[in-house]
Amino acid sequence: MSEKRELPIAPESRAPEPVTPESATLDSLEPTGPEIRSWRLISTLGIAGAMAGLAIVLVFGWAEPRIKAHRAAALRAAVEEVLGAPQSYATLFVIDGSLSAELPAGADSASFDQIYLGYDADGRSMGFAIPGEQPGYQDIIGLIFGYDAEADRLLGMKVLESKETPGLGDKIEKDSSFVRAFRGVVPPIDGVKAGRGEGKETEVDMITGATISSRTVIEIINRRMETVGPMIQAYMQNSAGSDVVAAEEGA
């Protein structure tokens, strides 16, 4: 009979135990790279921040006068458009509920409501250009309109700022028939649906599909006229009185 041979038993192979938060030591979690000193990191961030701030200041200083010049040119063109190309115009400031051509000593003109009085080549008044703004359907709508105080009629309207929906709300500035409708209209304006008006001189047809935007334009004009209309009438009366006195003194 053959003898039974015992086979050697291989030692059990064991998988390495996973490192768990409980088994991990602080030494194993510490970074092994070179140490970065905190003062060096802070100084680097400080230098980068200073350079970025300097760049912003330099760009702003370069751009600010150009931005102001562009805005002044755009305003001048808008005033000329809504007043019918005046020879010149003067800025009037709303101060304590009345219009004045002079500011208080040391006052900043940007902090006062402003309107513009246009003159023809003979120095006669051509009308007032009145800016205004309020929220529309998408964002703020800013505009300027001309007003003939003697005839109590609008001379024109121009949108200065608008982010209304392209193809719909932006028609308040691109629809020439809507823009022309403000010439000769008598305030306060009544916004009516297109084709449903009665032909009154106070009516303006709103834009189909953009009634909110077109109604906002009308509301801006009506609210501005409600605010500055009485001031304009008072200013015209005072100016007429001053002219009469000057004429009598000159005689």
C-alpha cells in the first residue's frame, strides 16, 4: 500500500487592511510637500490685490472722461432731436419745487433733477426737453421728450435707454409710427389700443404685443408733466415778466 503524503499548506494571504479615519494617524494625513510660510502667502496675495486695484483705478481714470463725453454728446443729440434742432439750450435745475438756471454755491449738478430749454437763432424759446425713466417690462426705460409750453403740446419723444424684448418691446424706439405719434399730442396722454381711438389730440396708439412697454412710455411722460409742468409754466411767466421789465428799462 502506498503511503499518504501530506501536502504543504500555504500560508493564508491577507489583503491589506484599508485605512479608515479611525486607523489613520495625524502623521499620515499631513502634507508631505515643502512647507509654505504664511507670511509669504499673505504677501503674495497682497501684492496681487494691489496690482489689480491699481489696474482698475488706471482703467477707470482713462475711461471716465470718455464715458462722460459720450453721454454728453448723446444727450445733446437727443435734445436737438426732440426740440427740432435748437441753436442752443440751457440747463435748468429743479430746486425746492421750482426751476432755476443757477445752482446753490458748492452744489453738485448731478444731484438735481434737470431739464433743458432750447433757443432758436434769435434767442427765442423753442421748448423744453424733459428726461424721465421708470421700470418697463424687462428693465428701466429711459427717454426724453420735447414740450412746447406755449402751445401745450409735445414736440417729440426719443428713447434713450431700453432693454425691452427684441422684436416686441423694443418697438418703442424702432417703430417709427409709434415715435411720430408723440409729435403734437396734448398731455396728459391717453394710451389706446391700435385702431380703437377716437382721433382725440390726447391719444396715442399703443403697440400691439408690447402694450406694457408702450404704456410705460406714456406713463413716464404723464408723470413728468405732472411734476414739472407747473414749474415750467411758472418759469415761463417769470421769464416773460423779466423780459418786459428789461424792455421798459432799456426804453
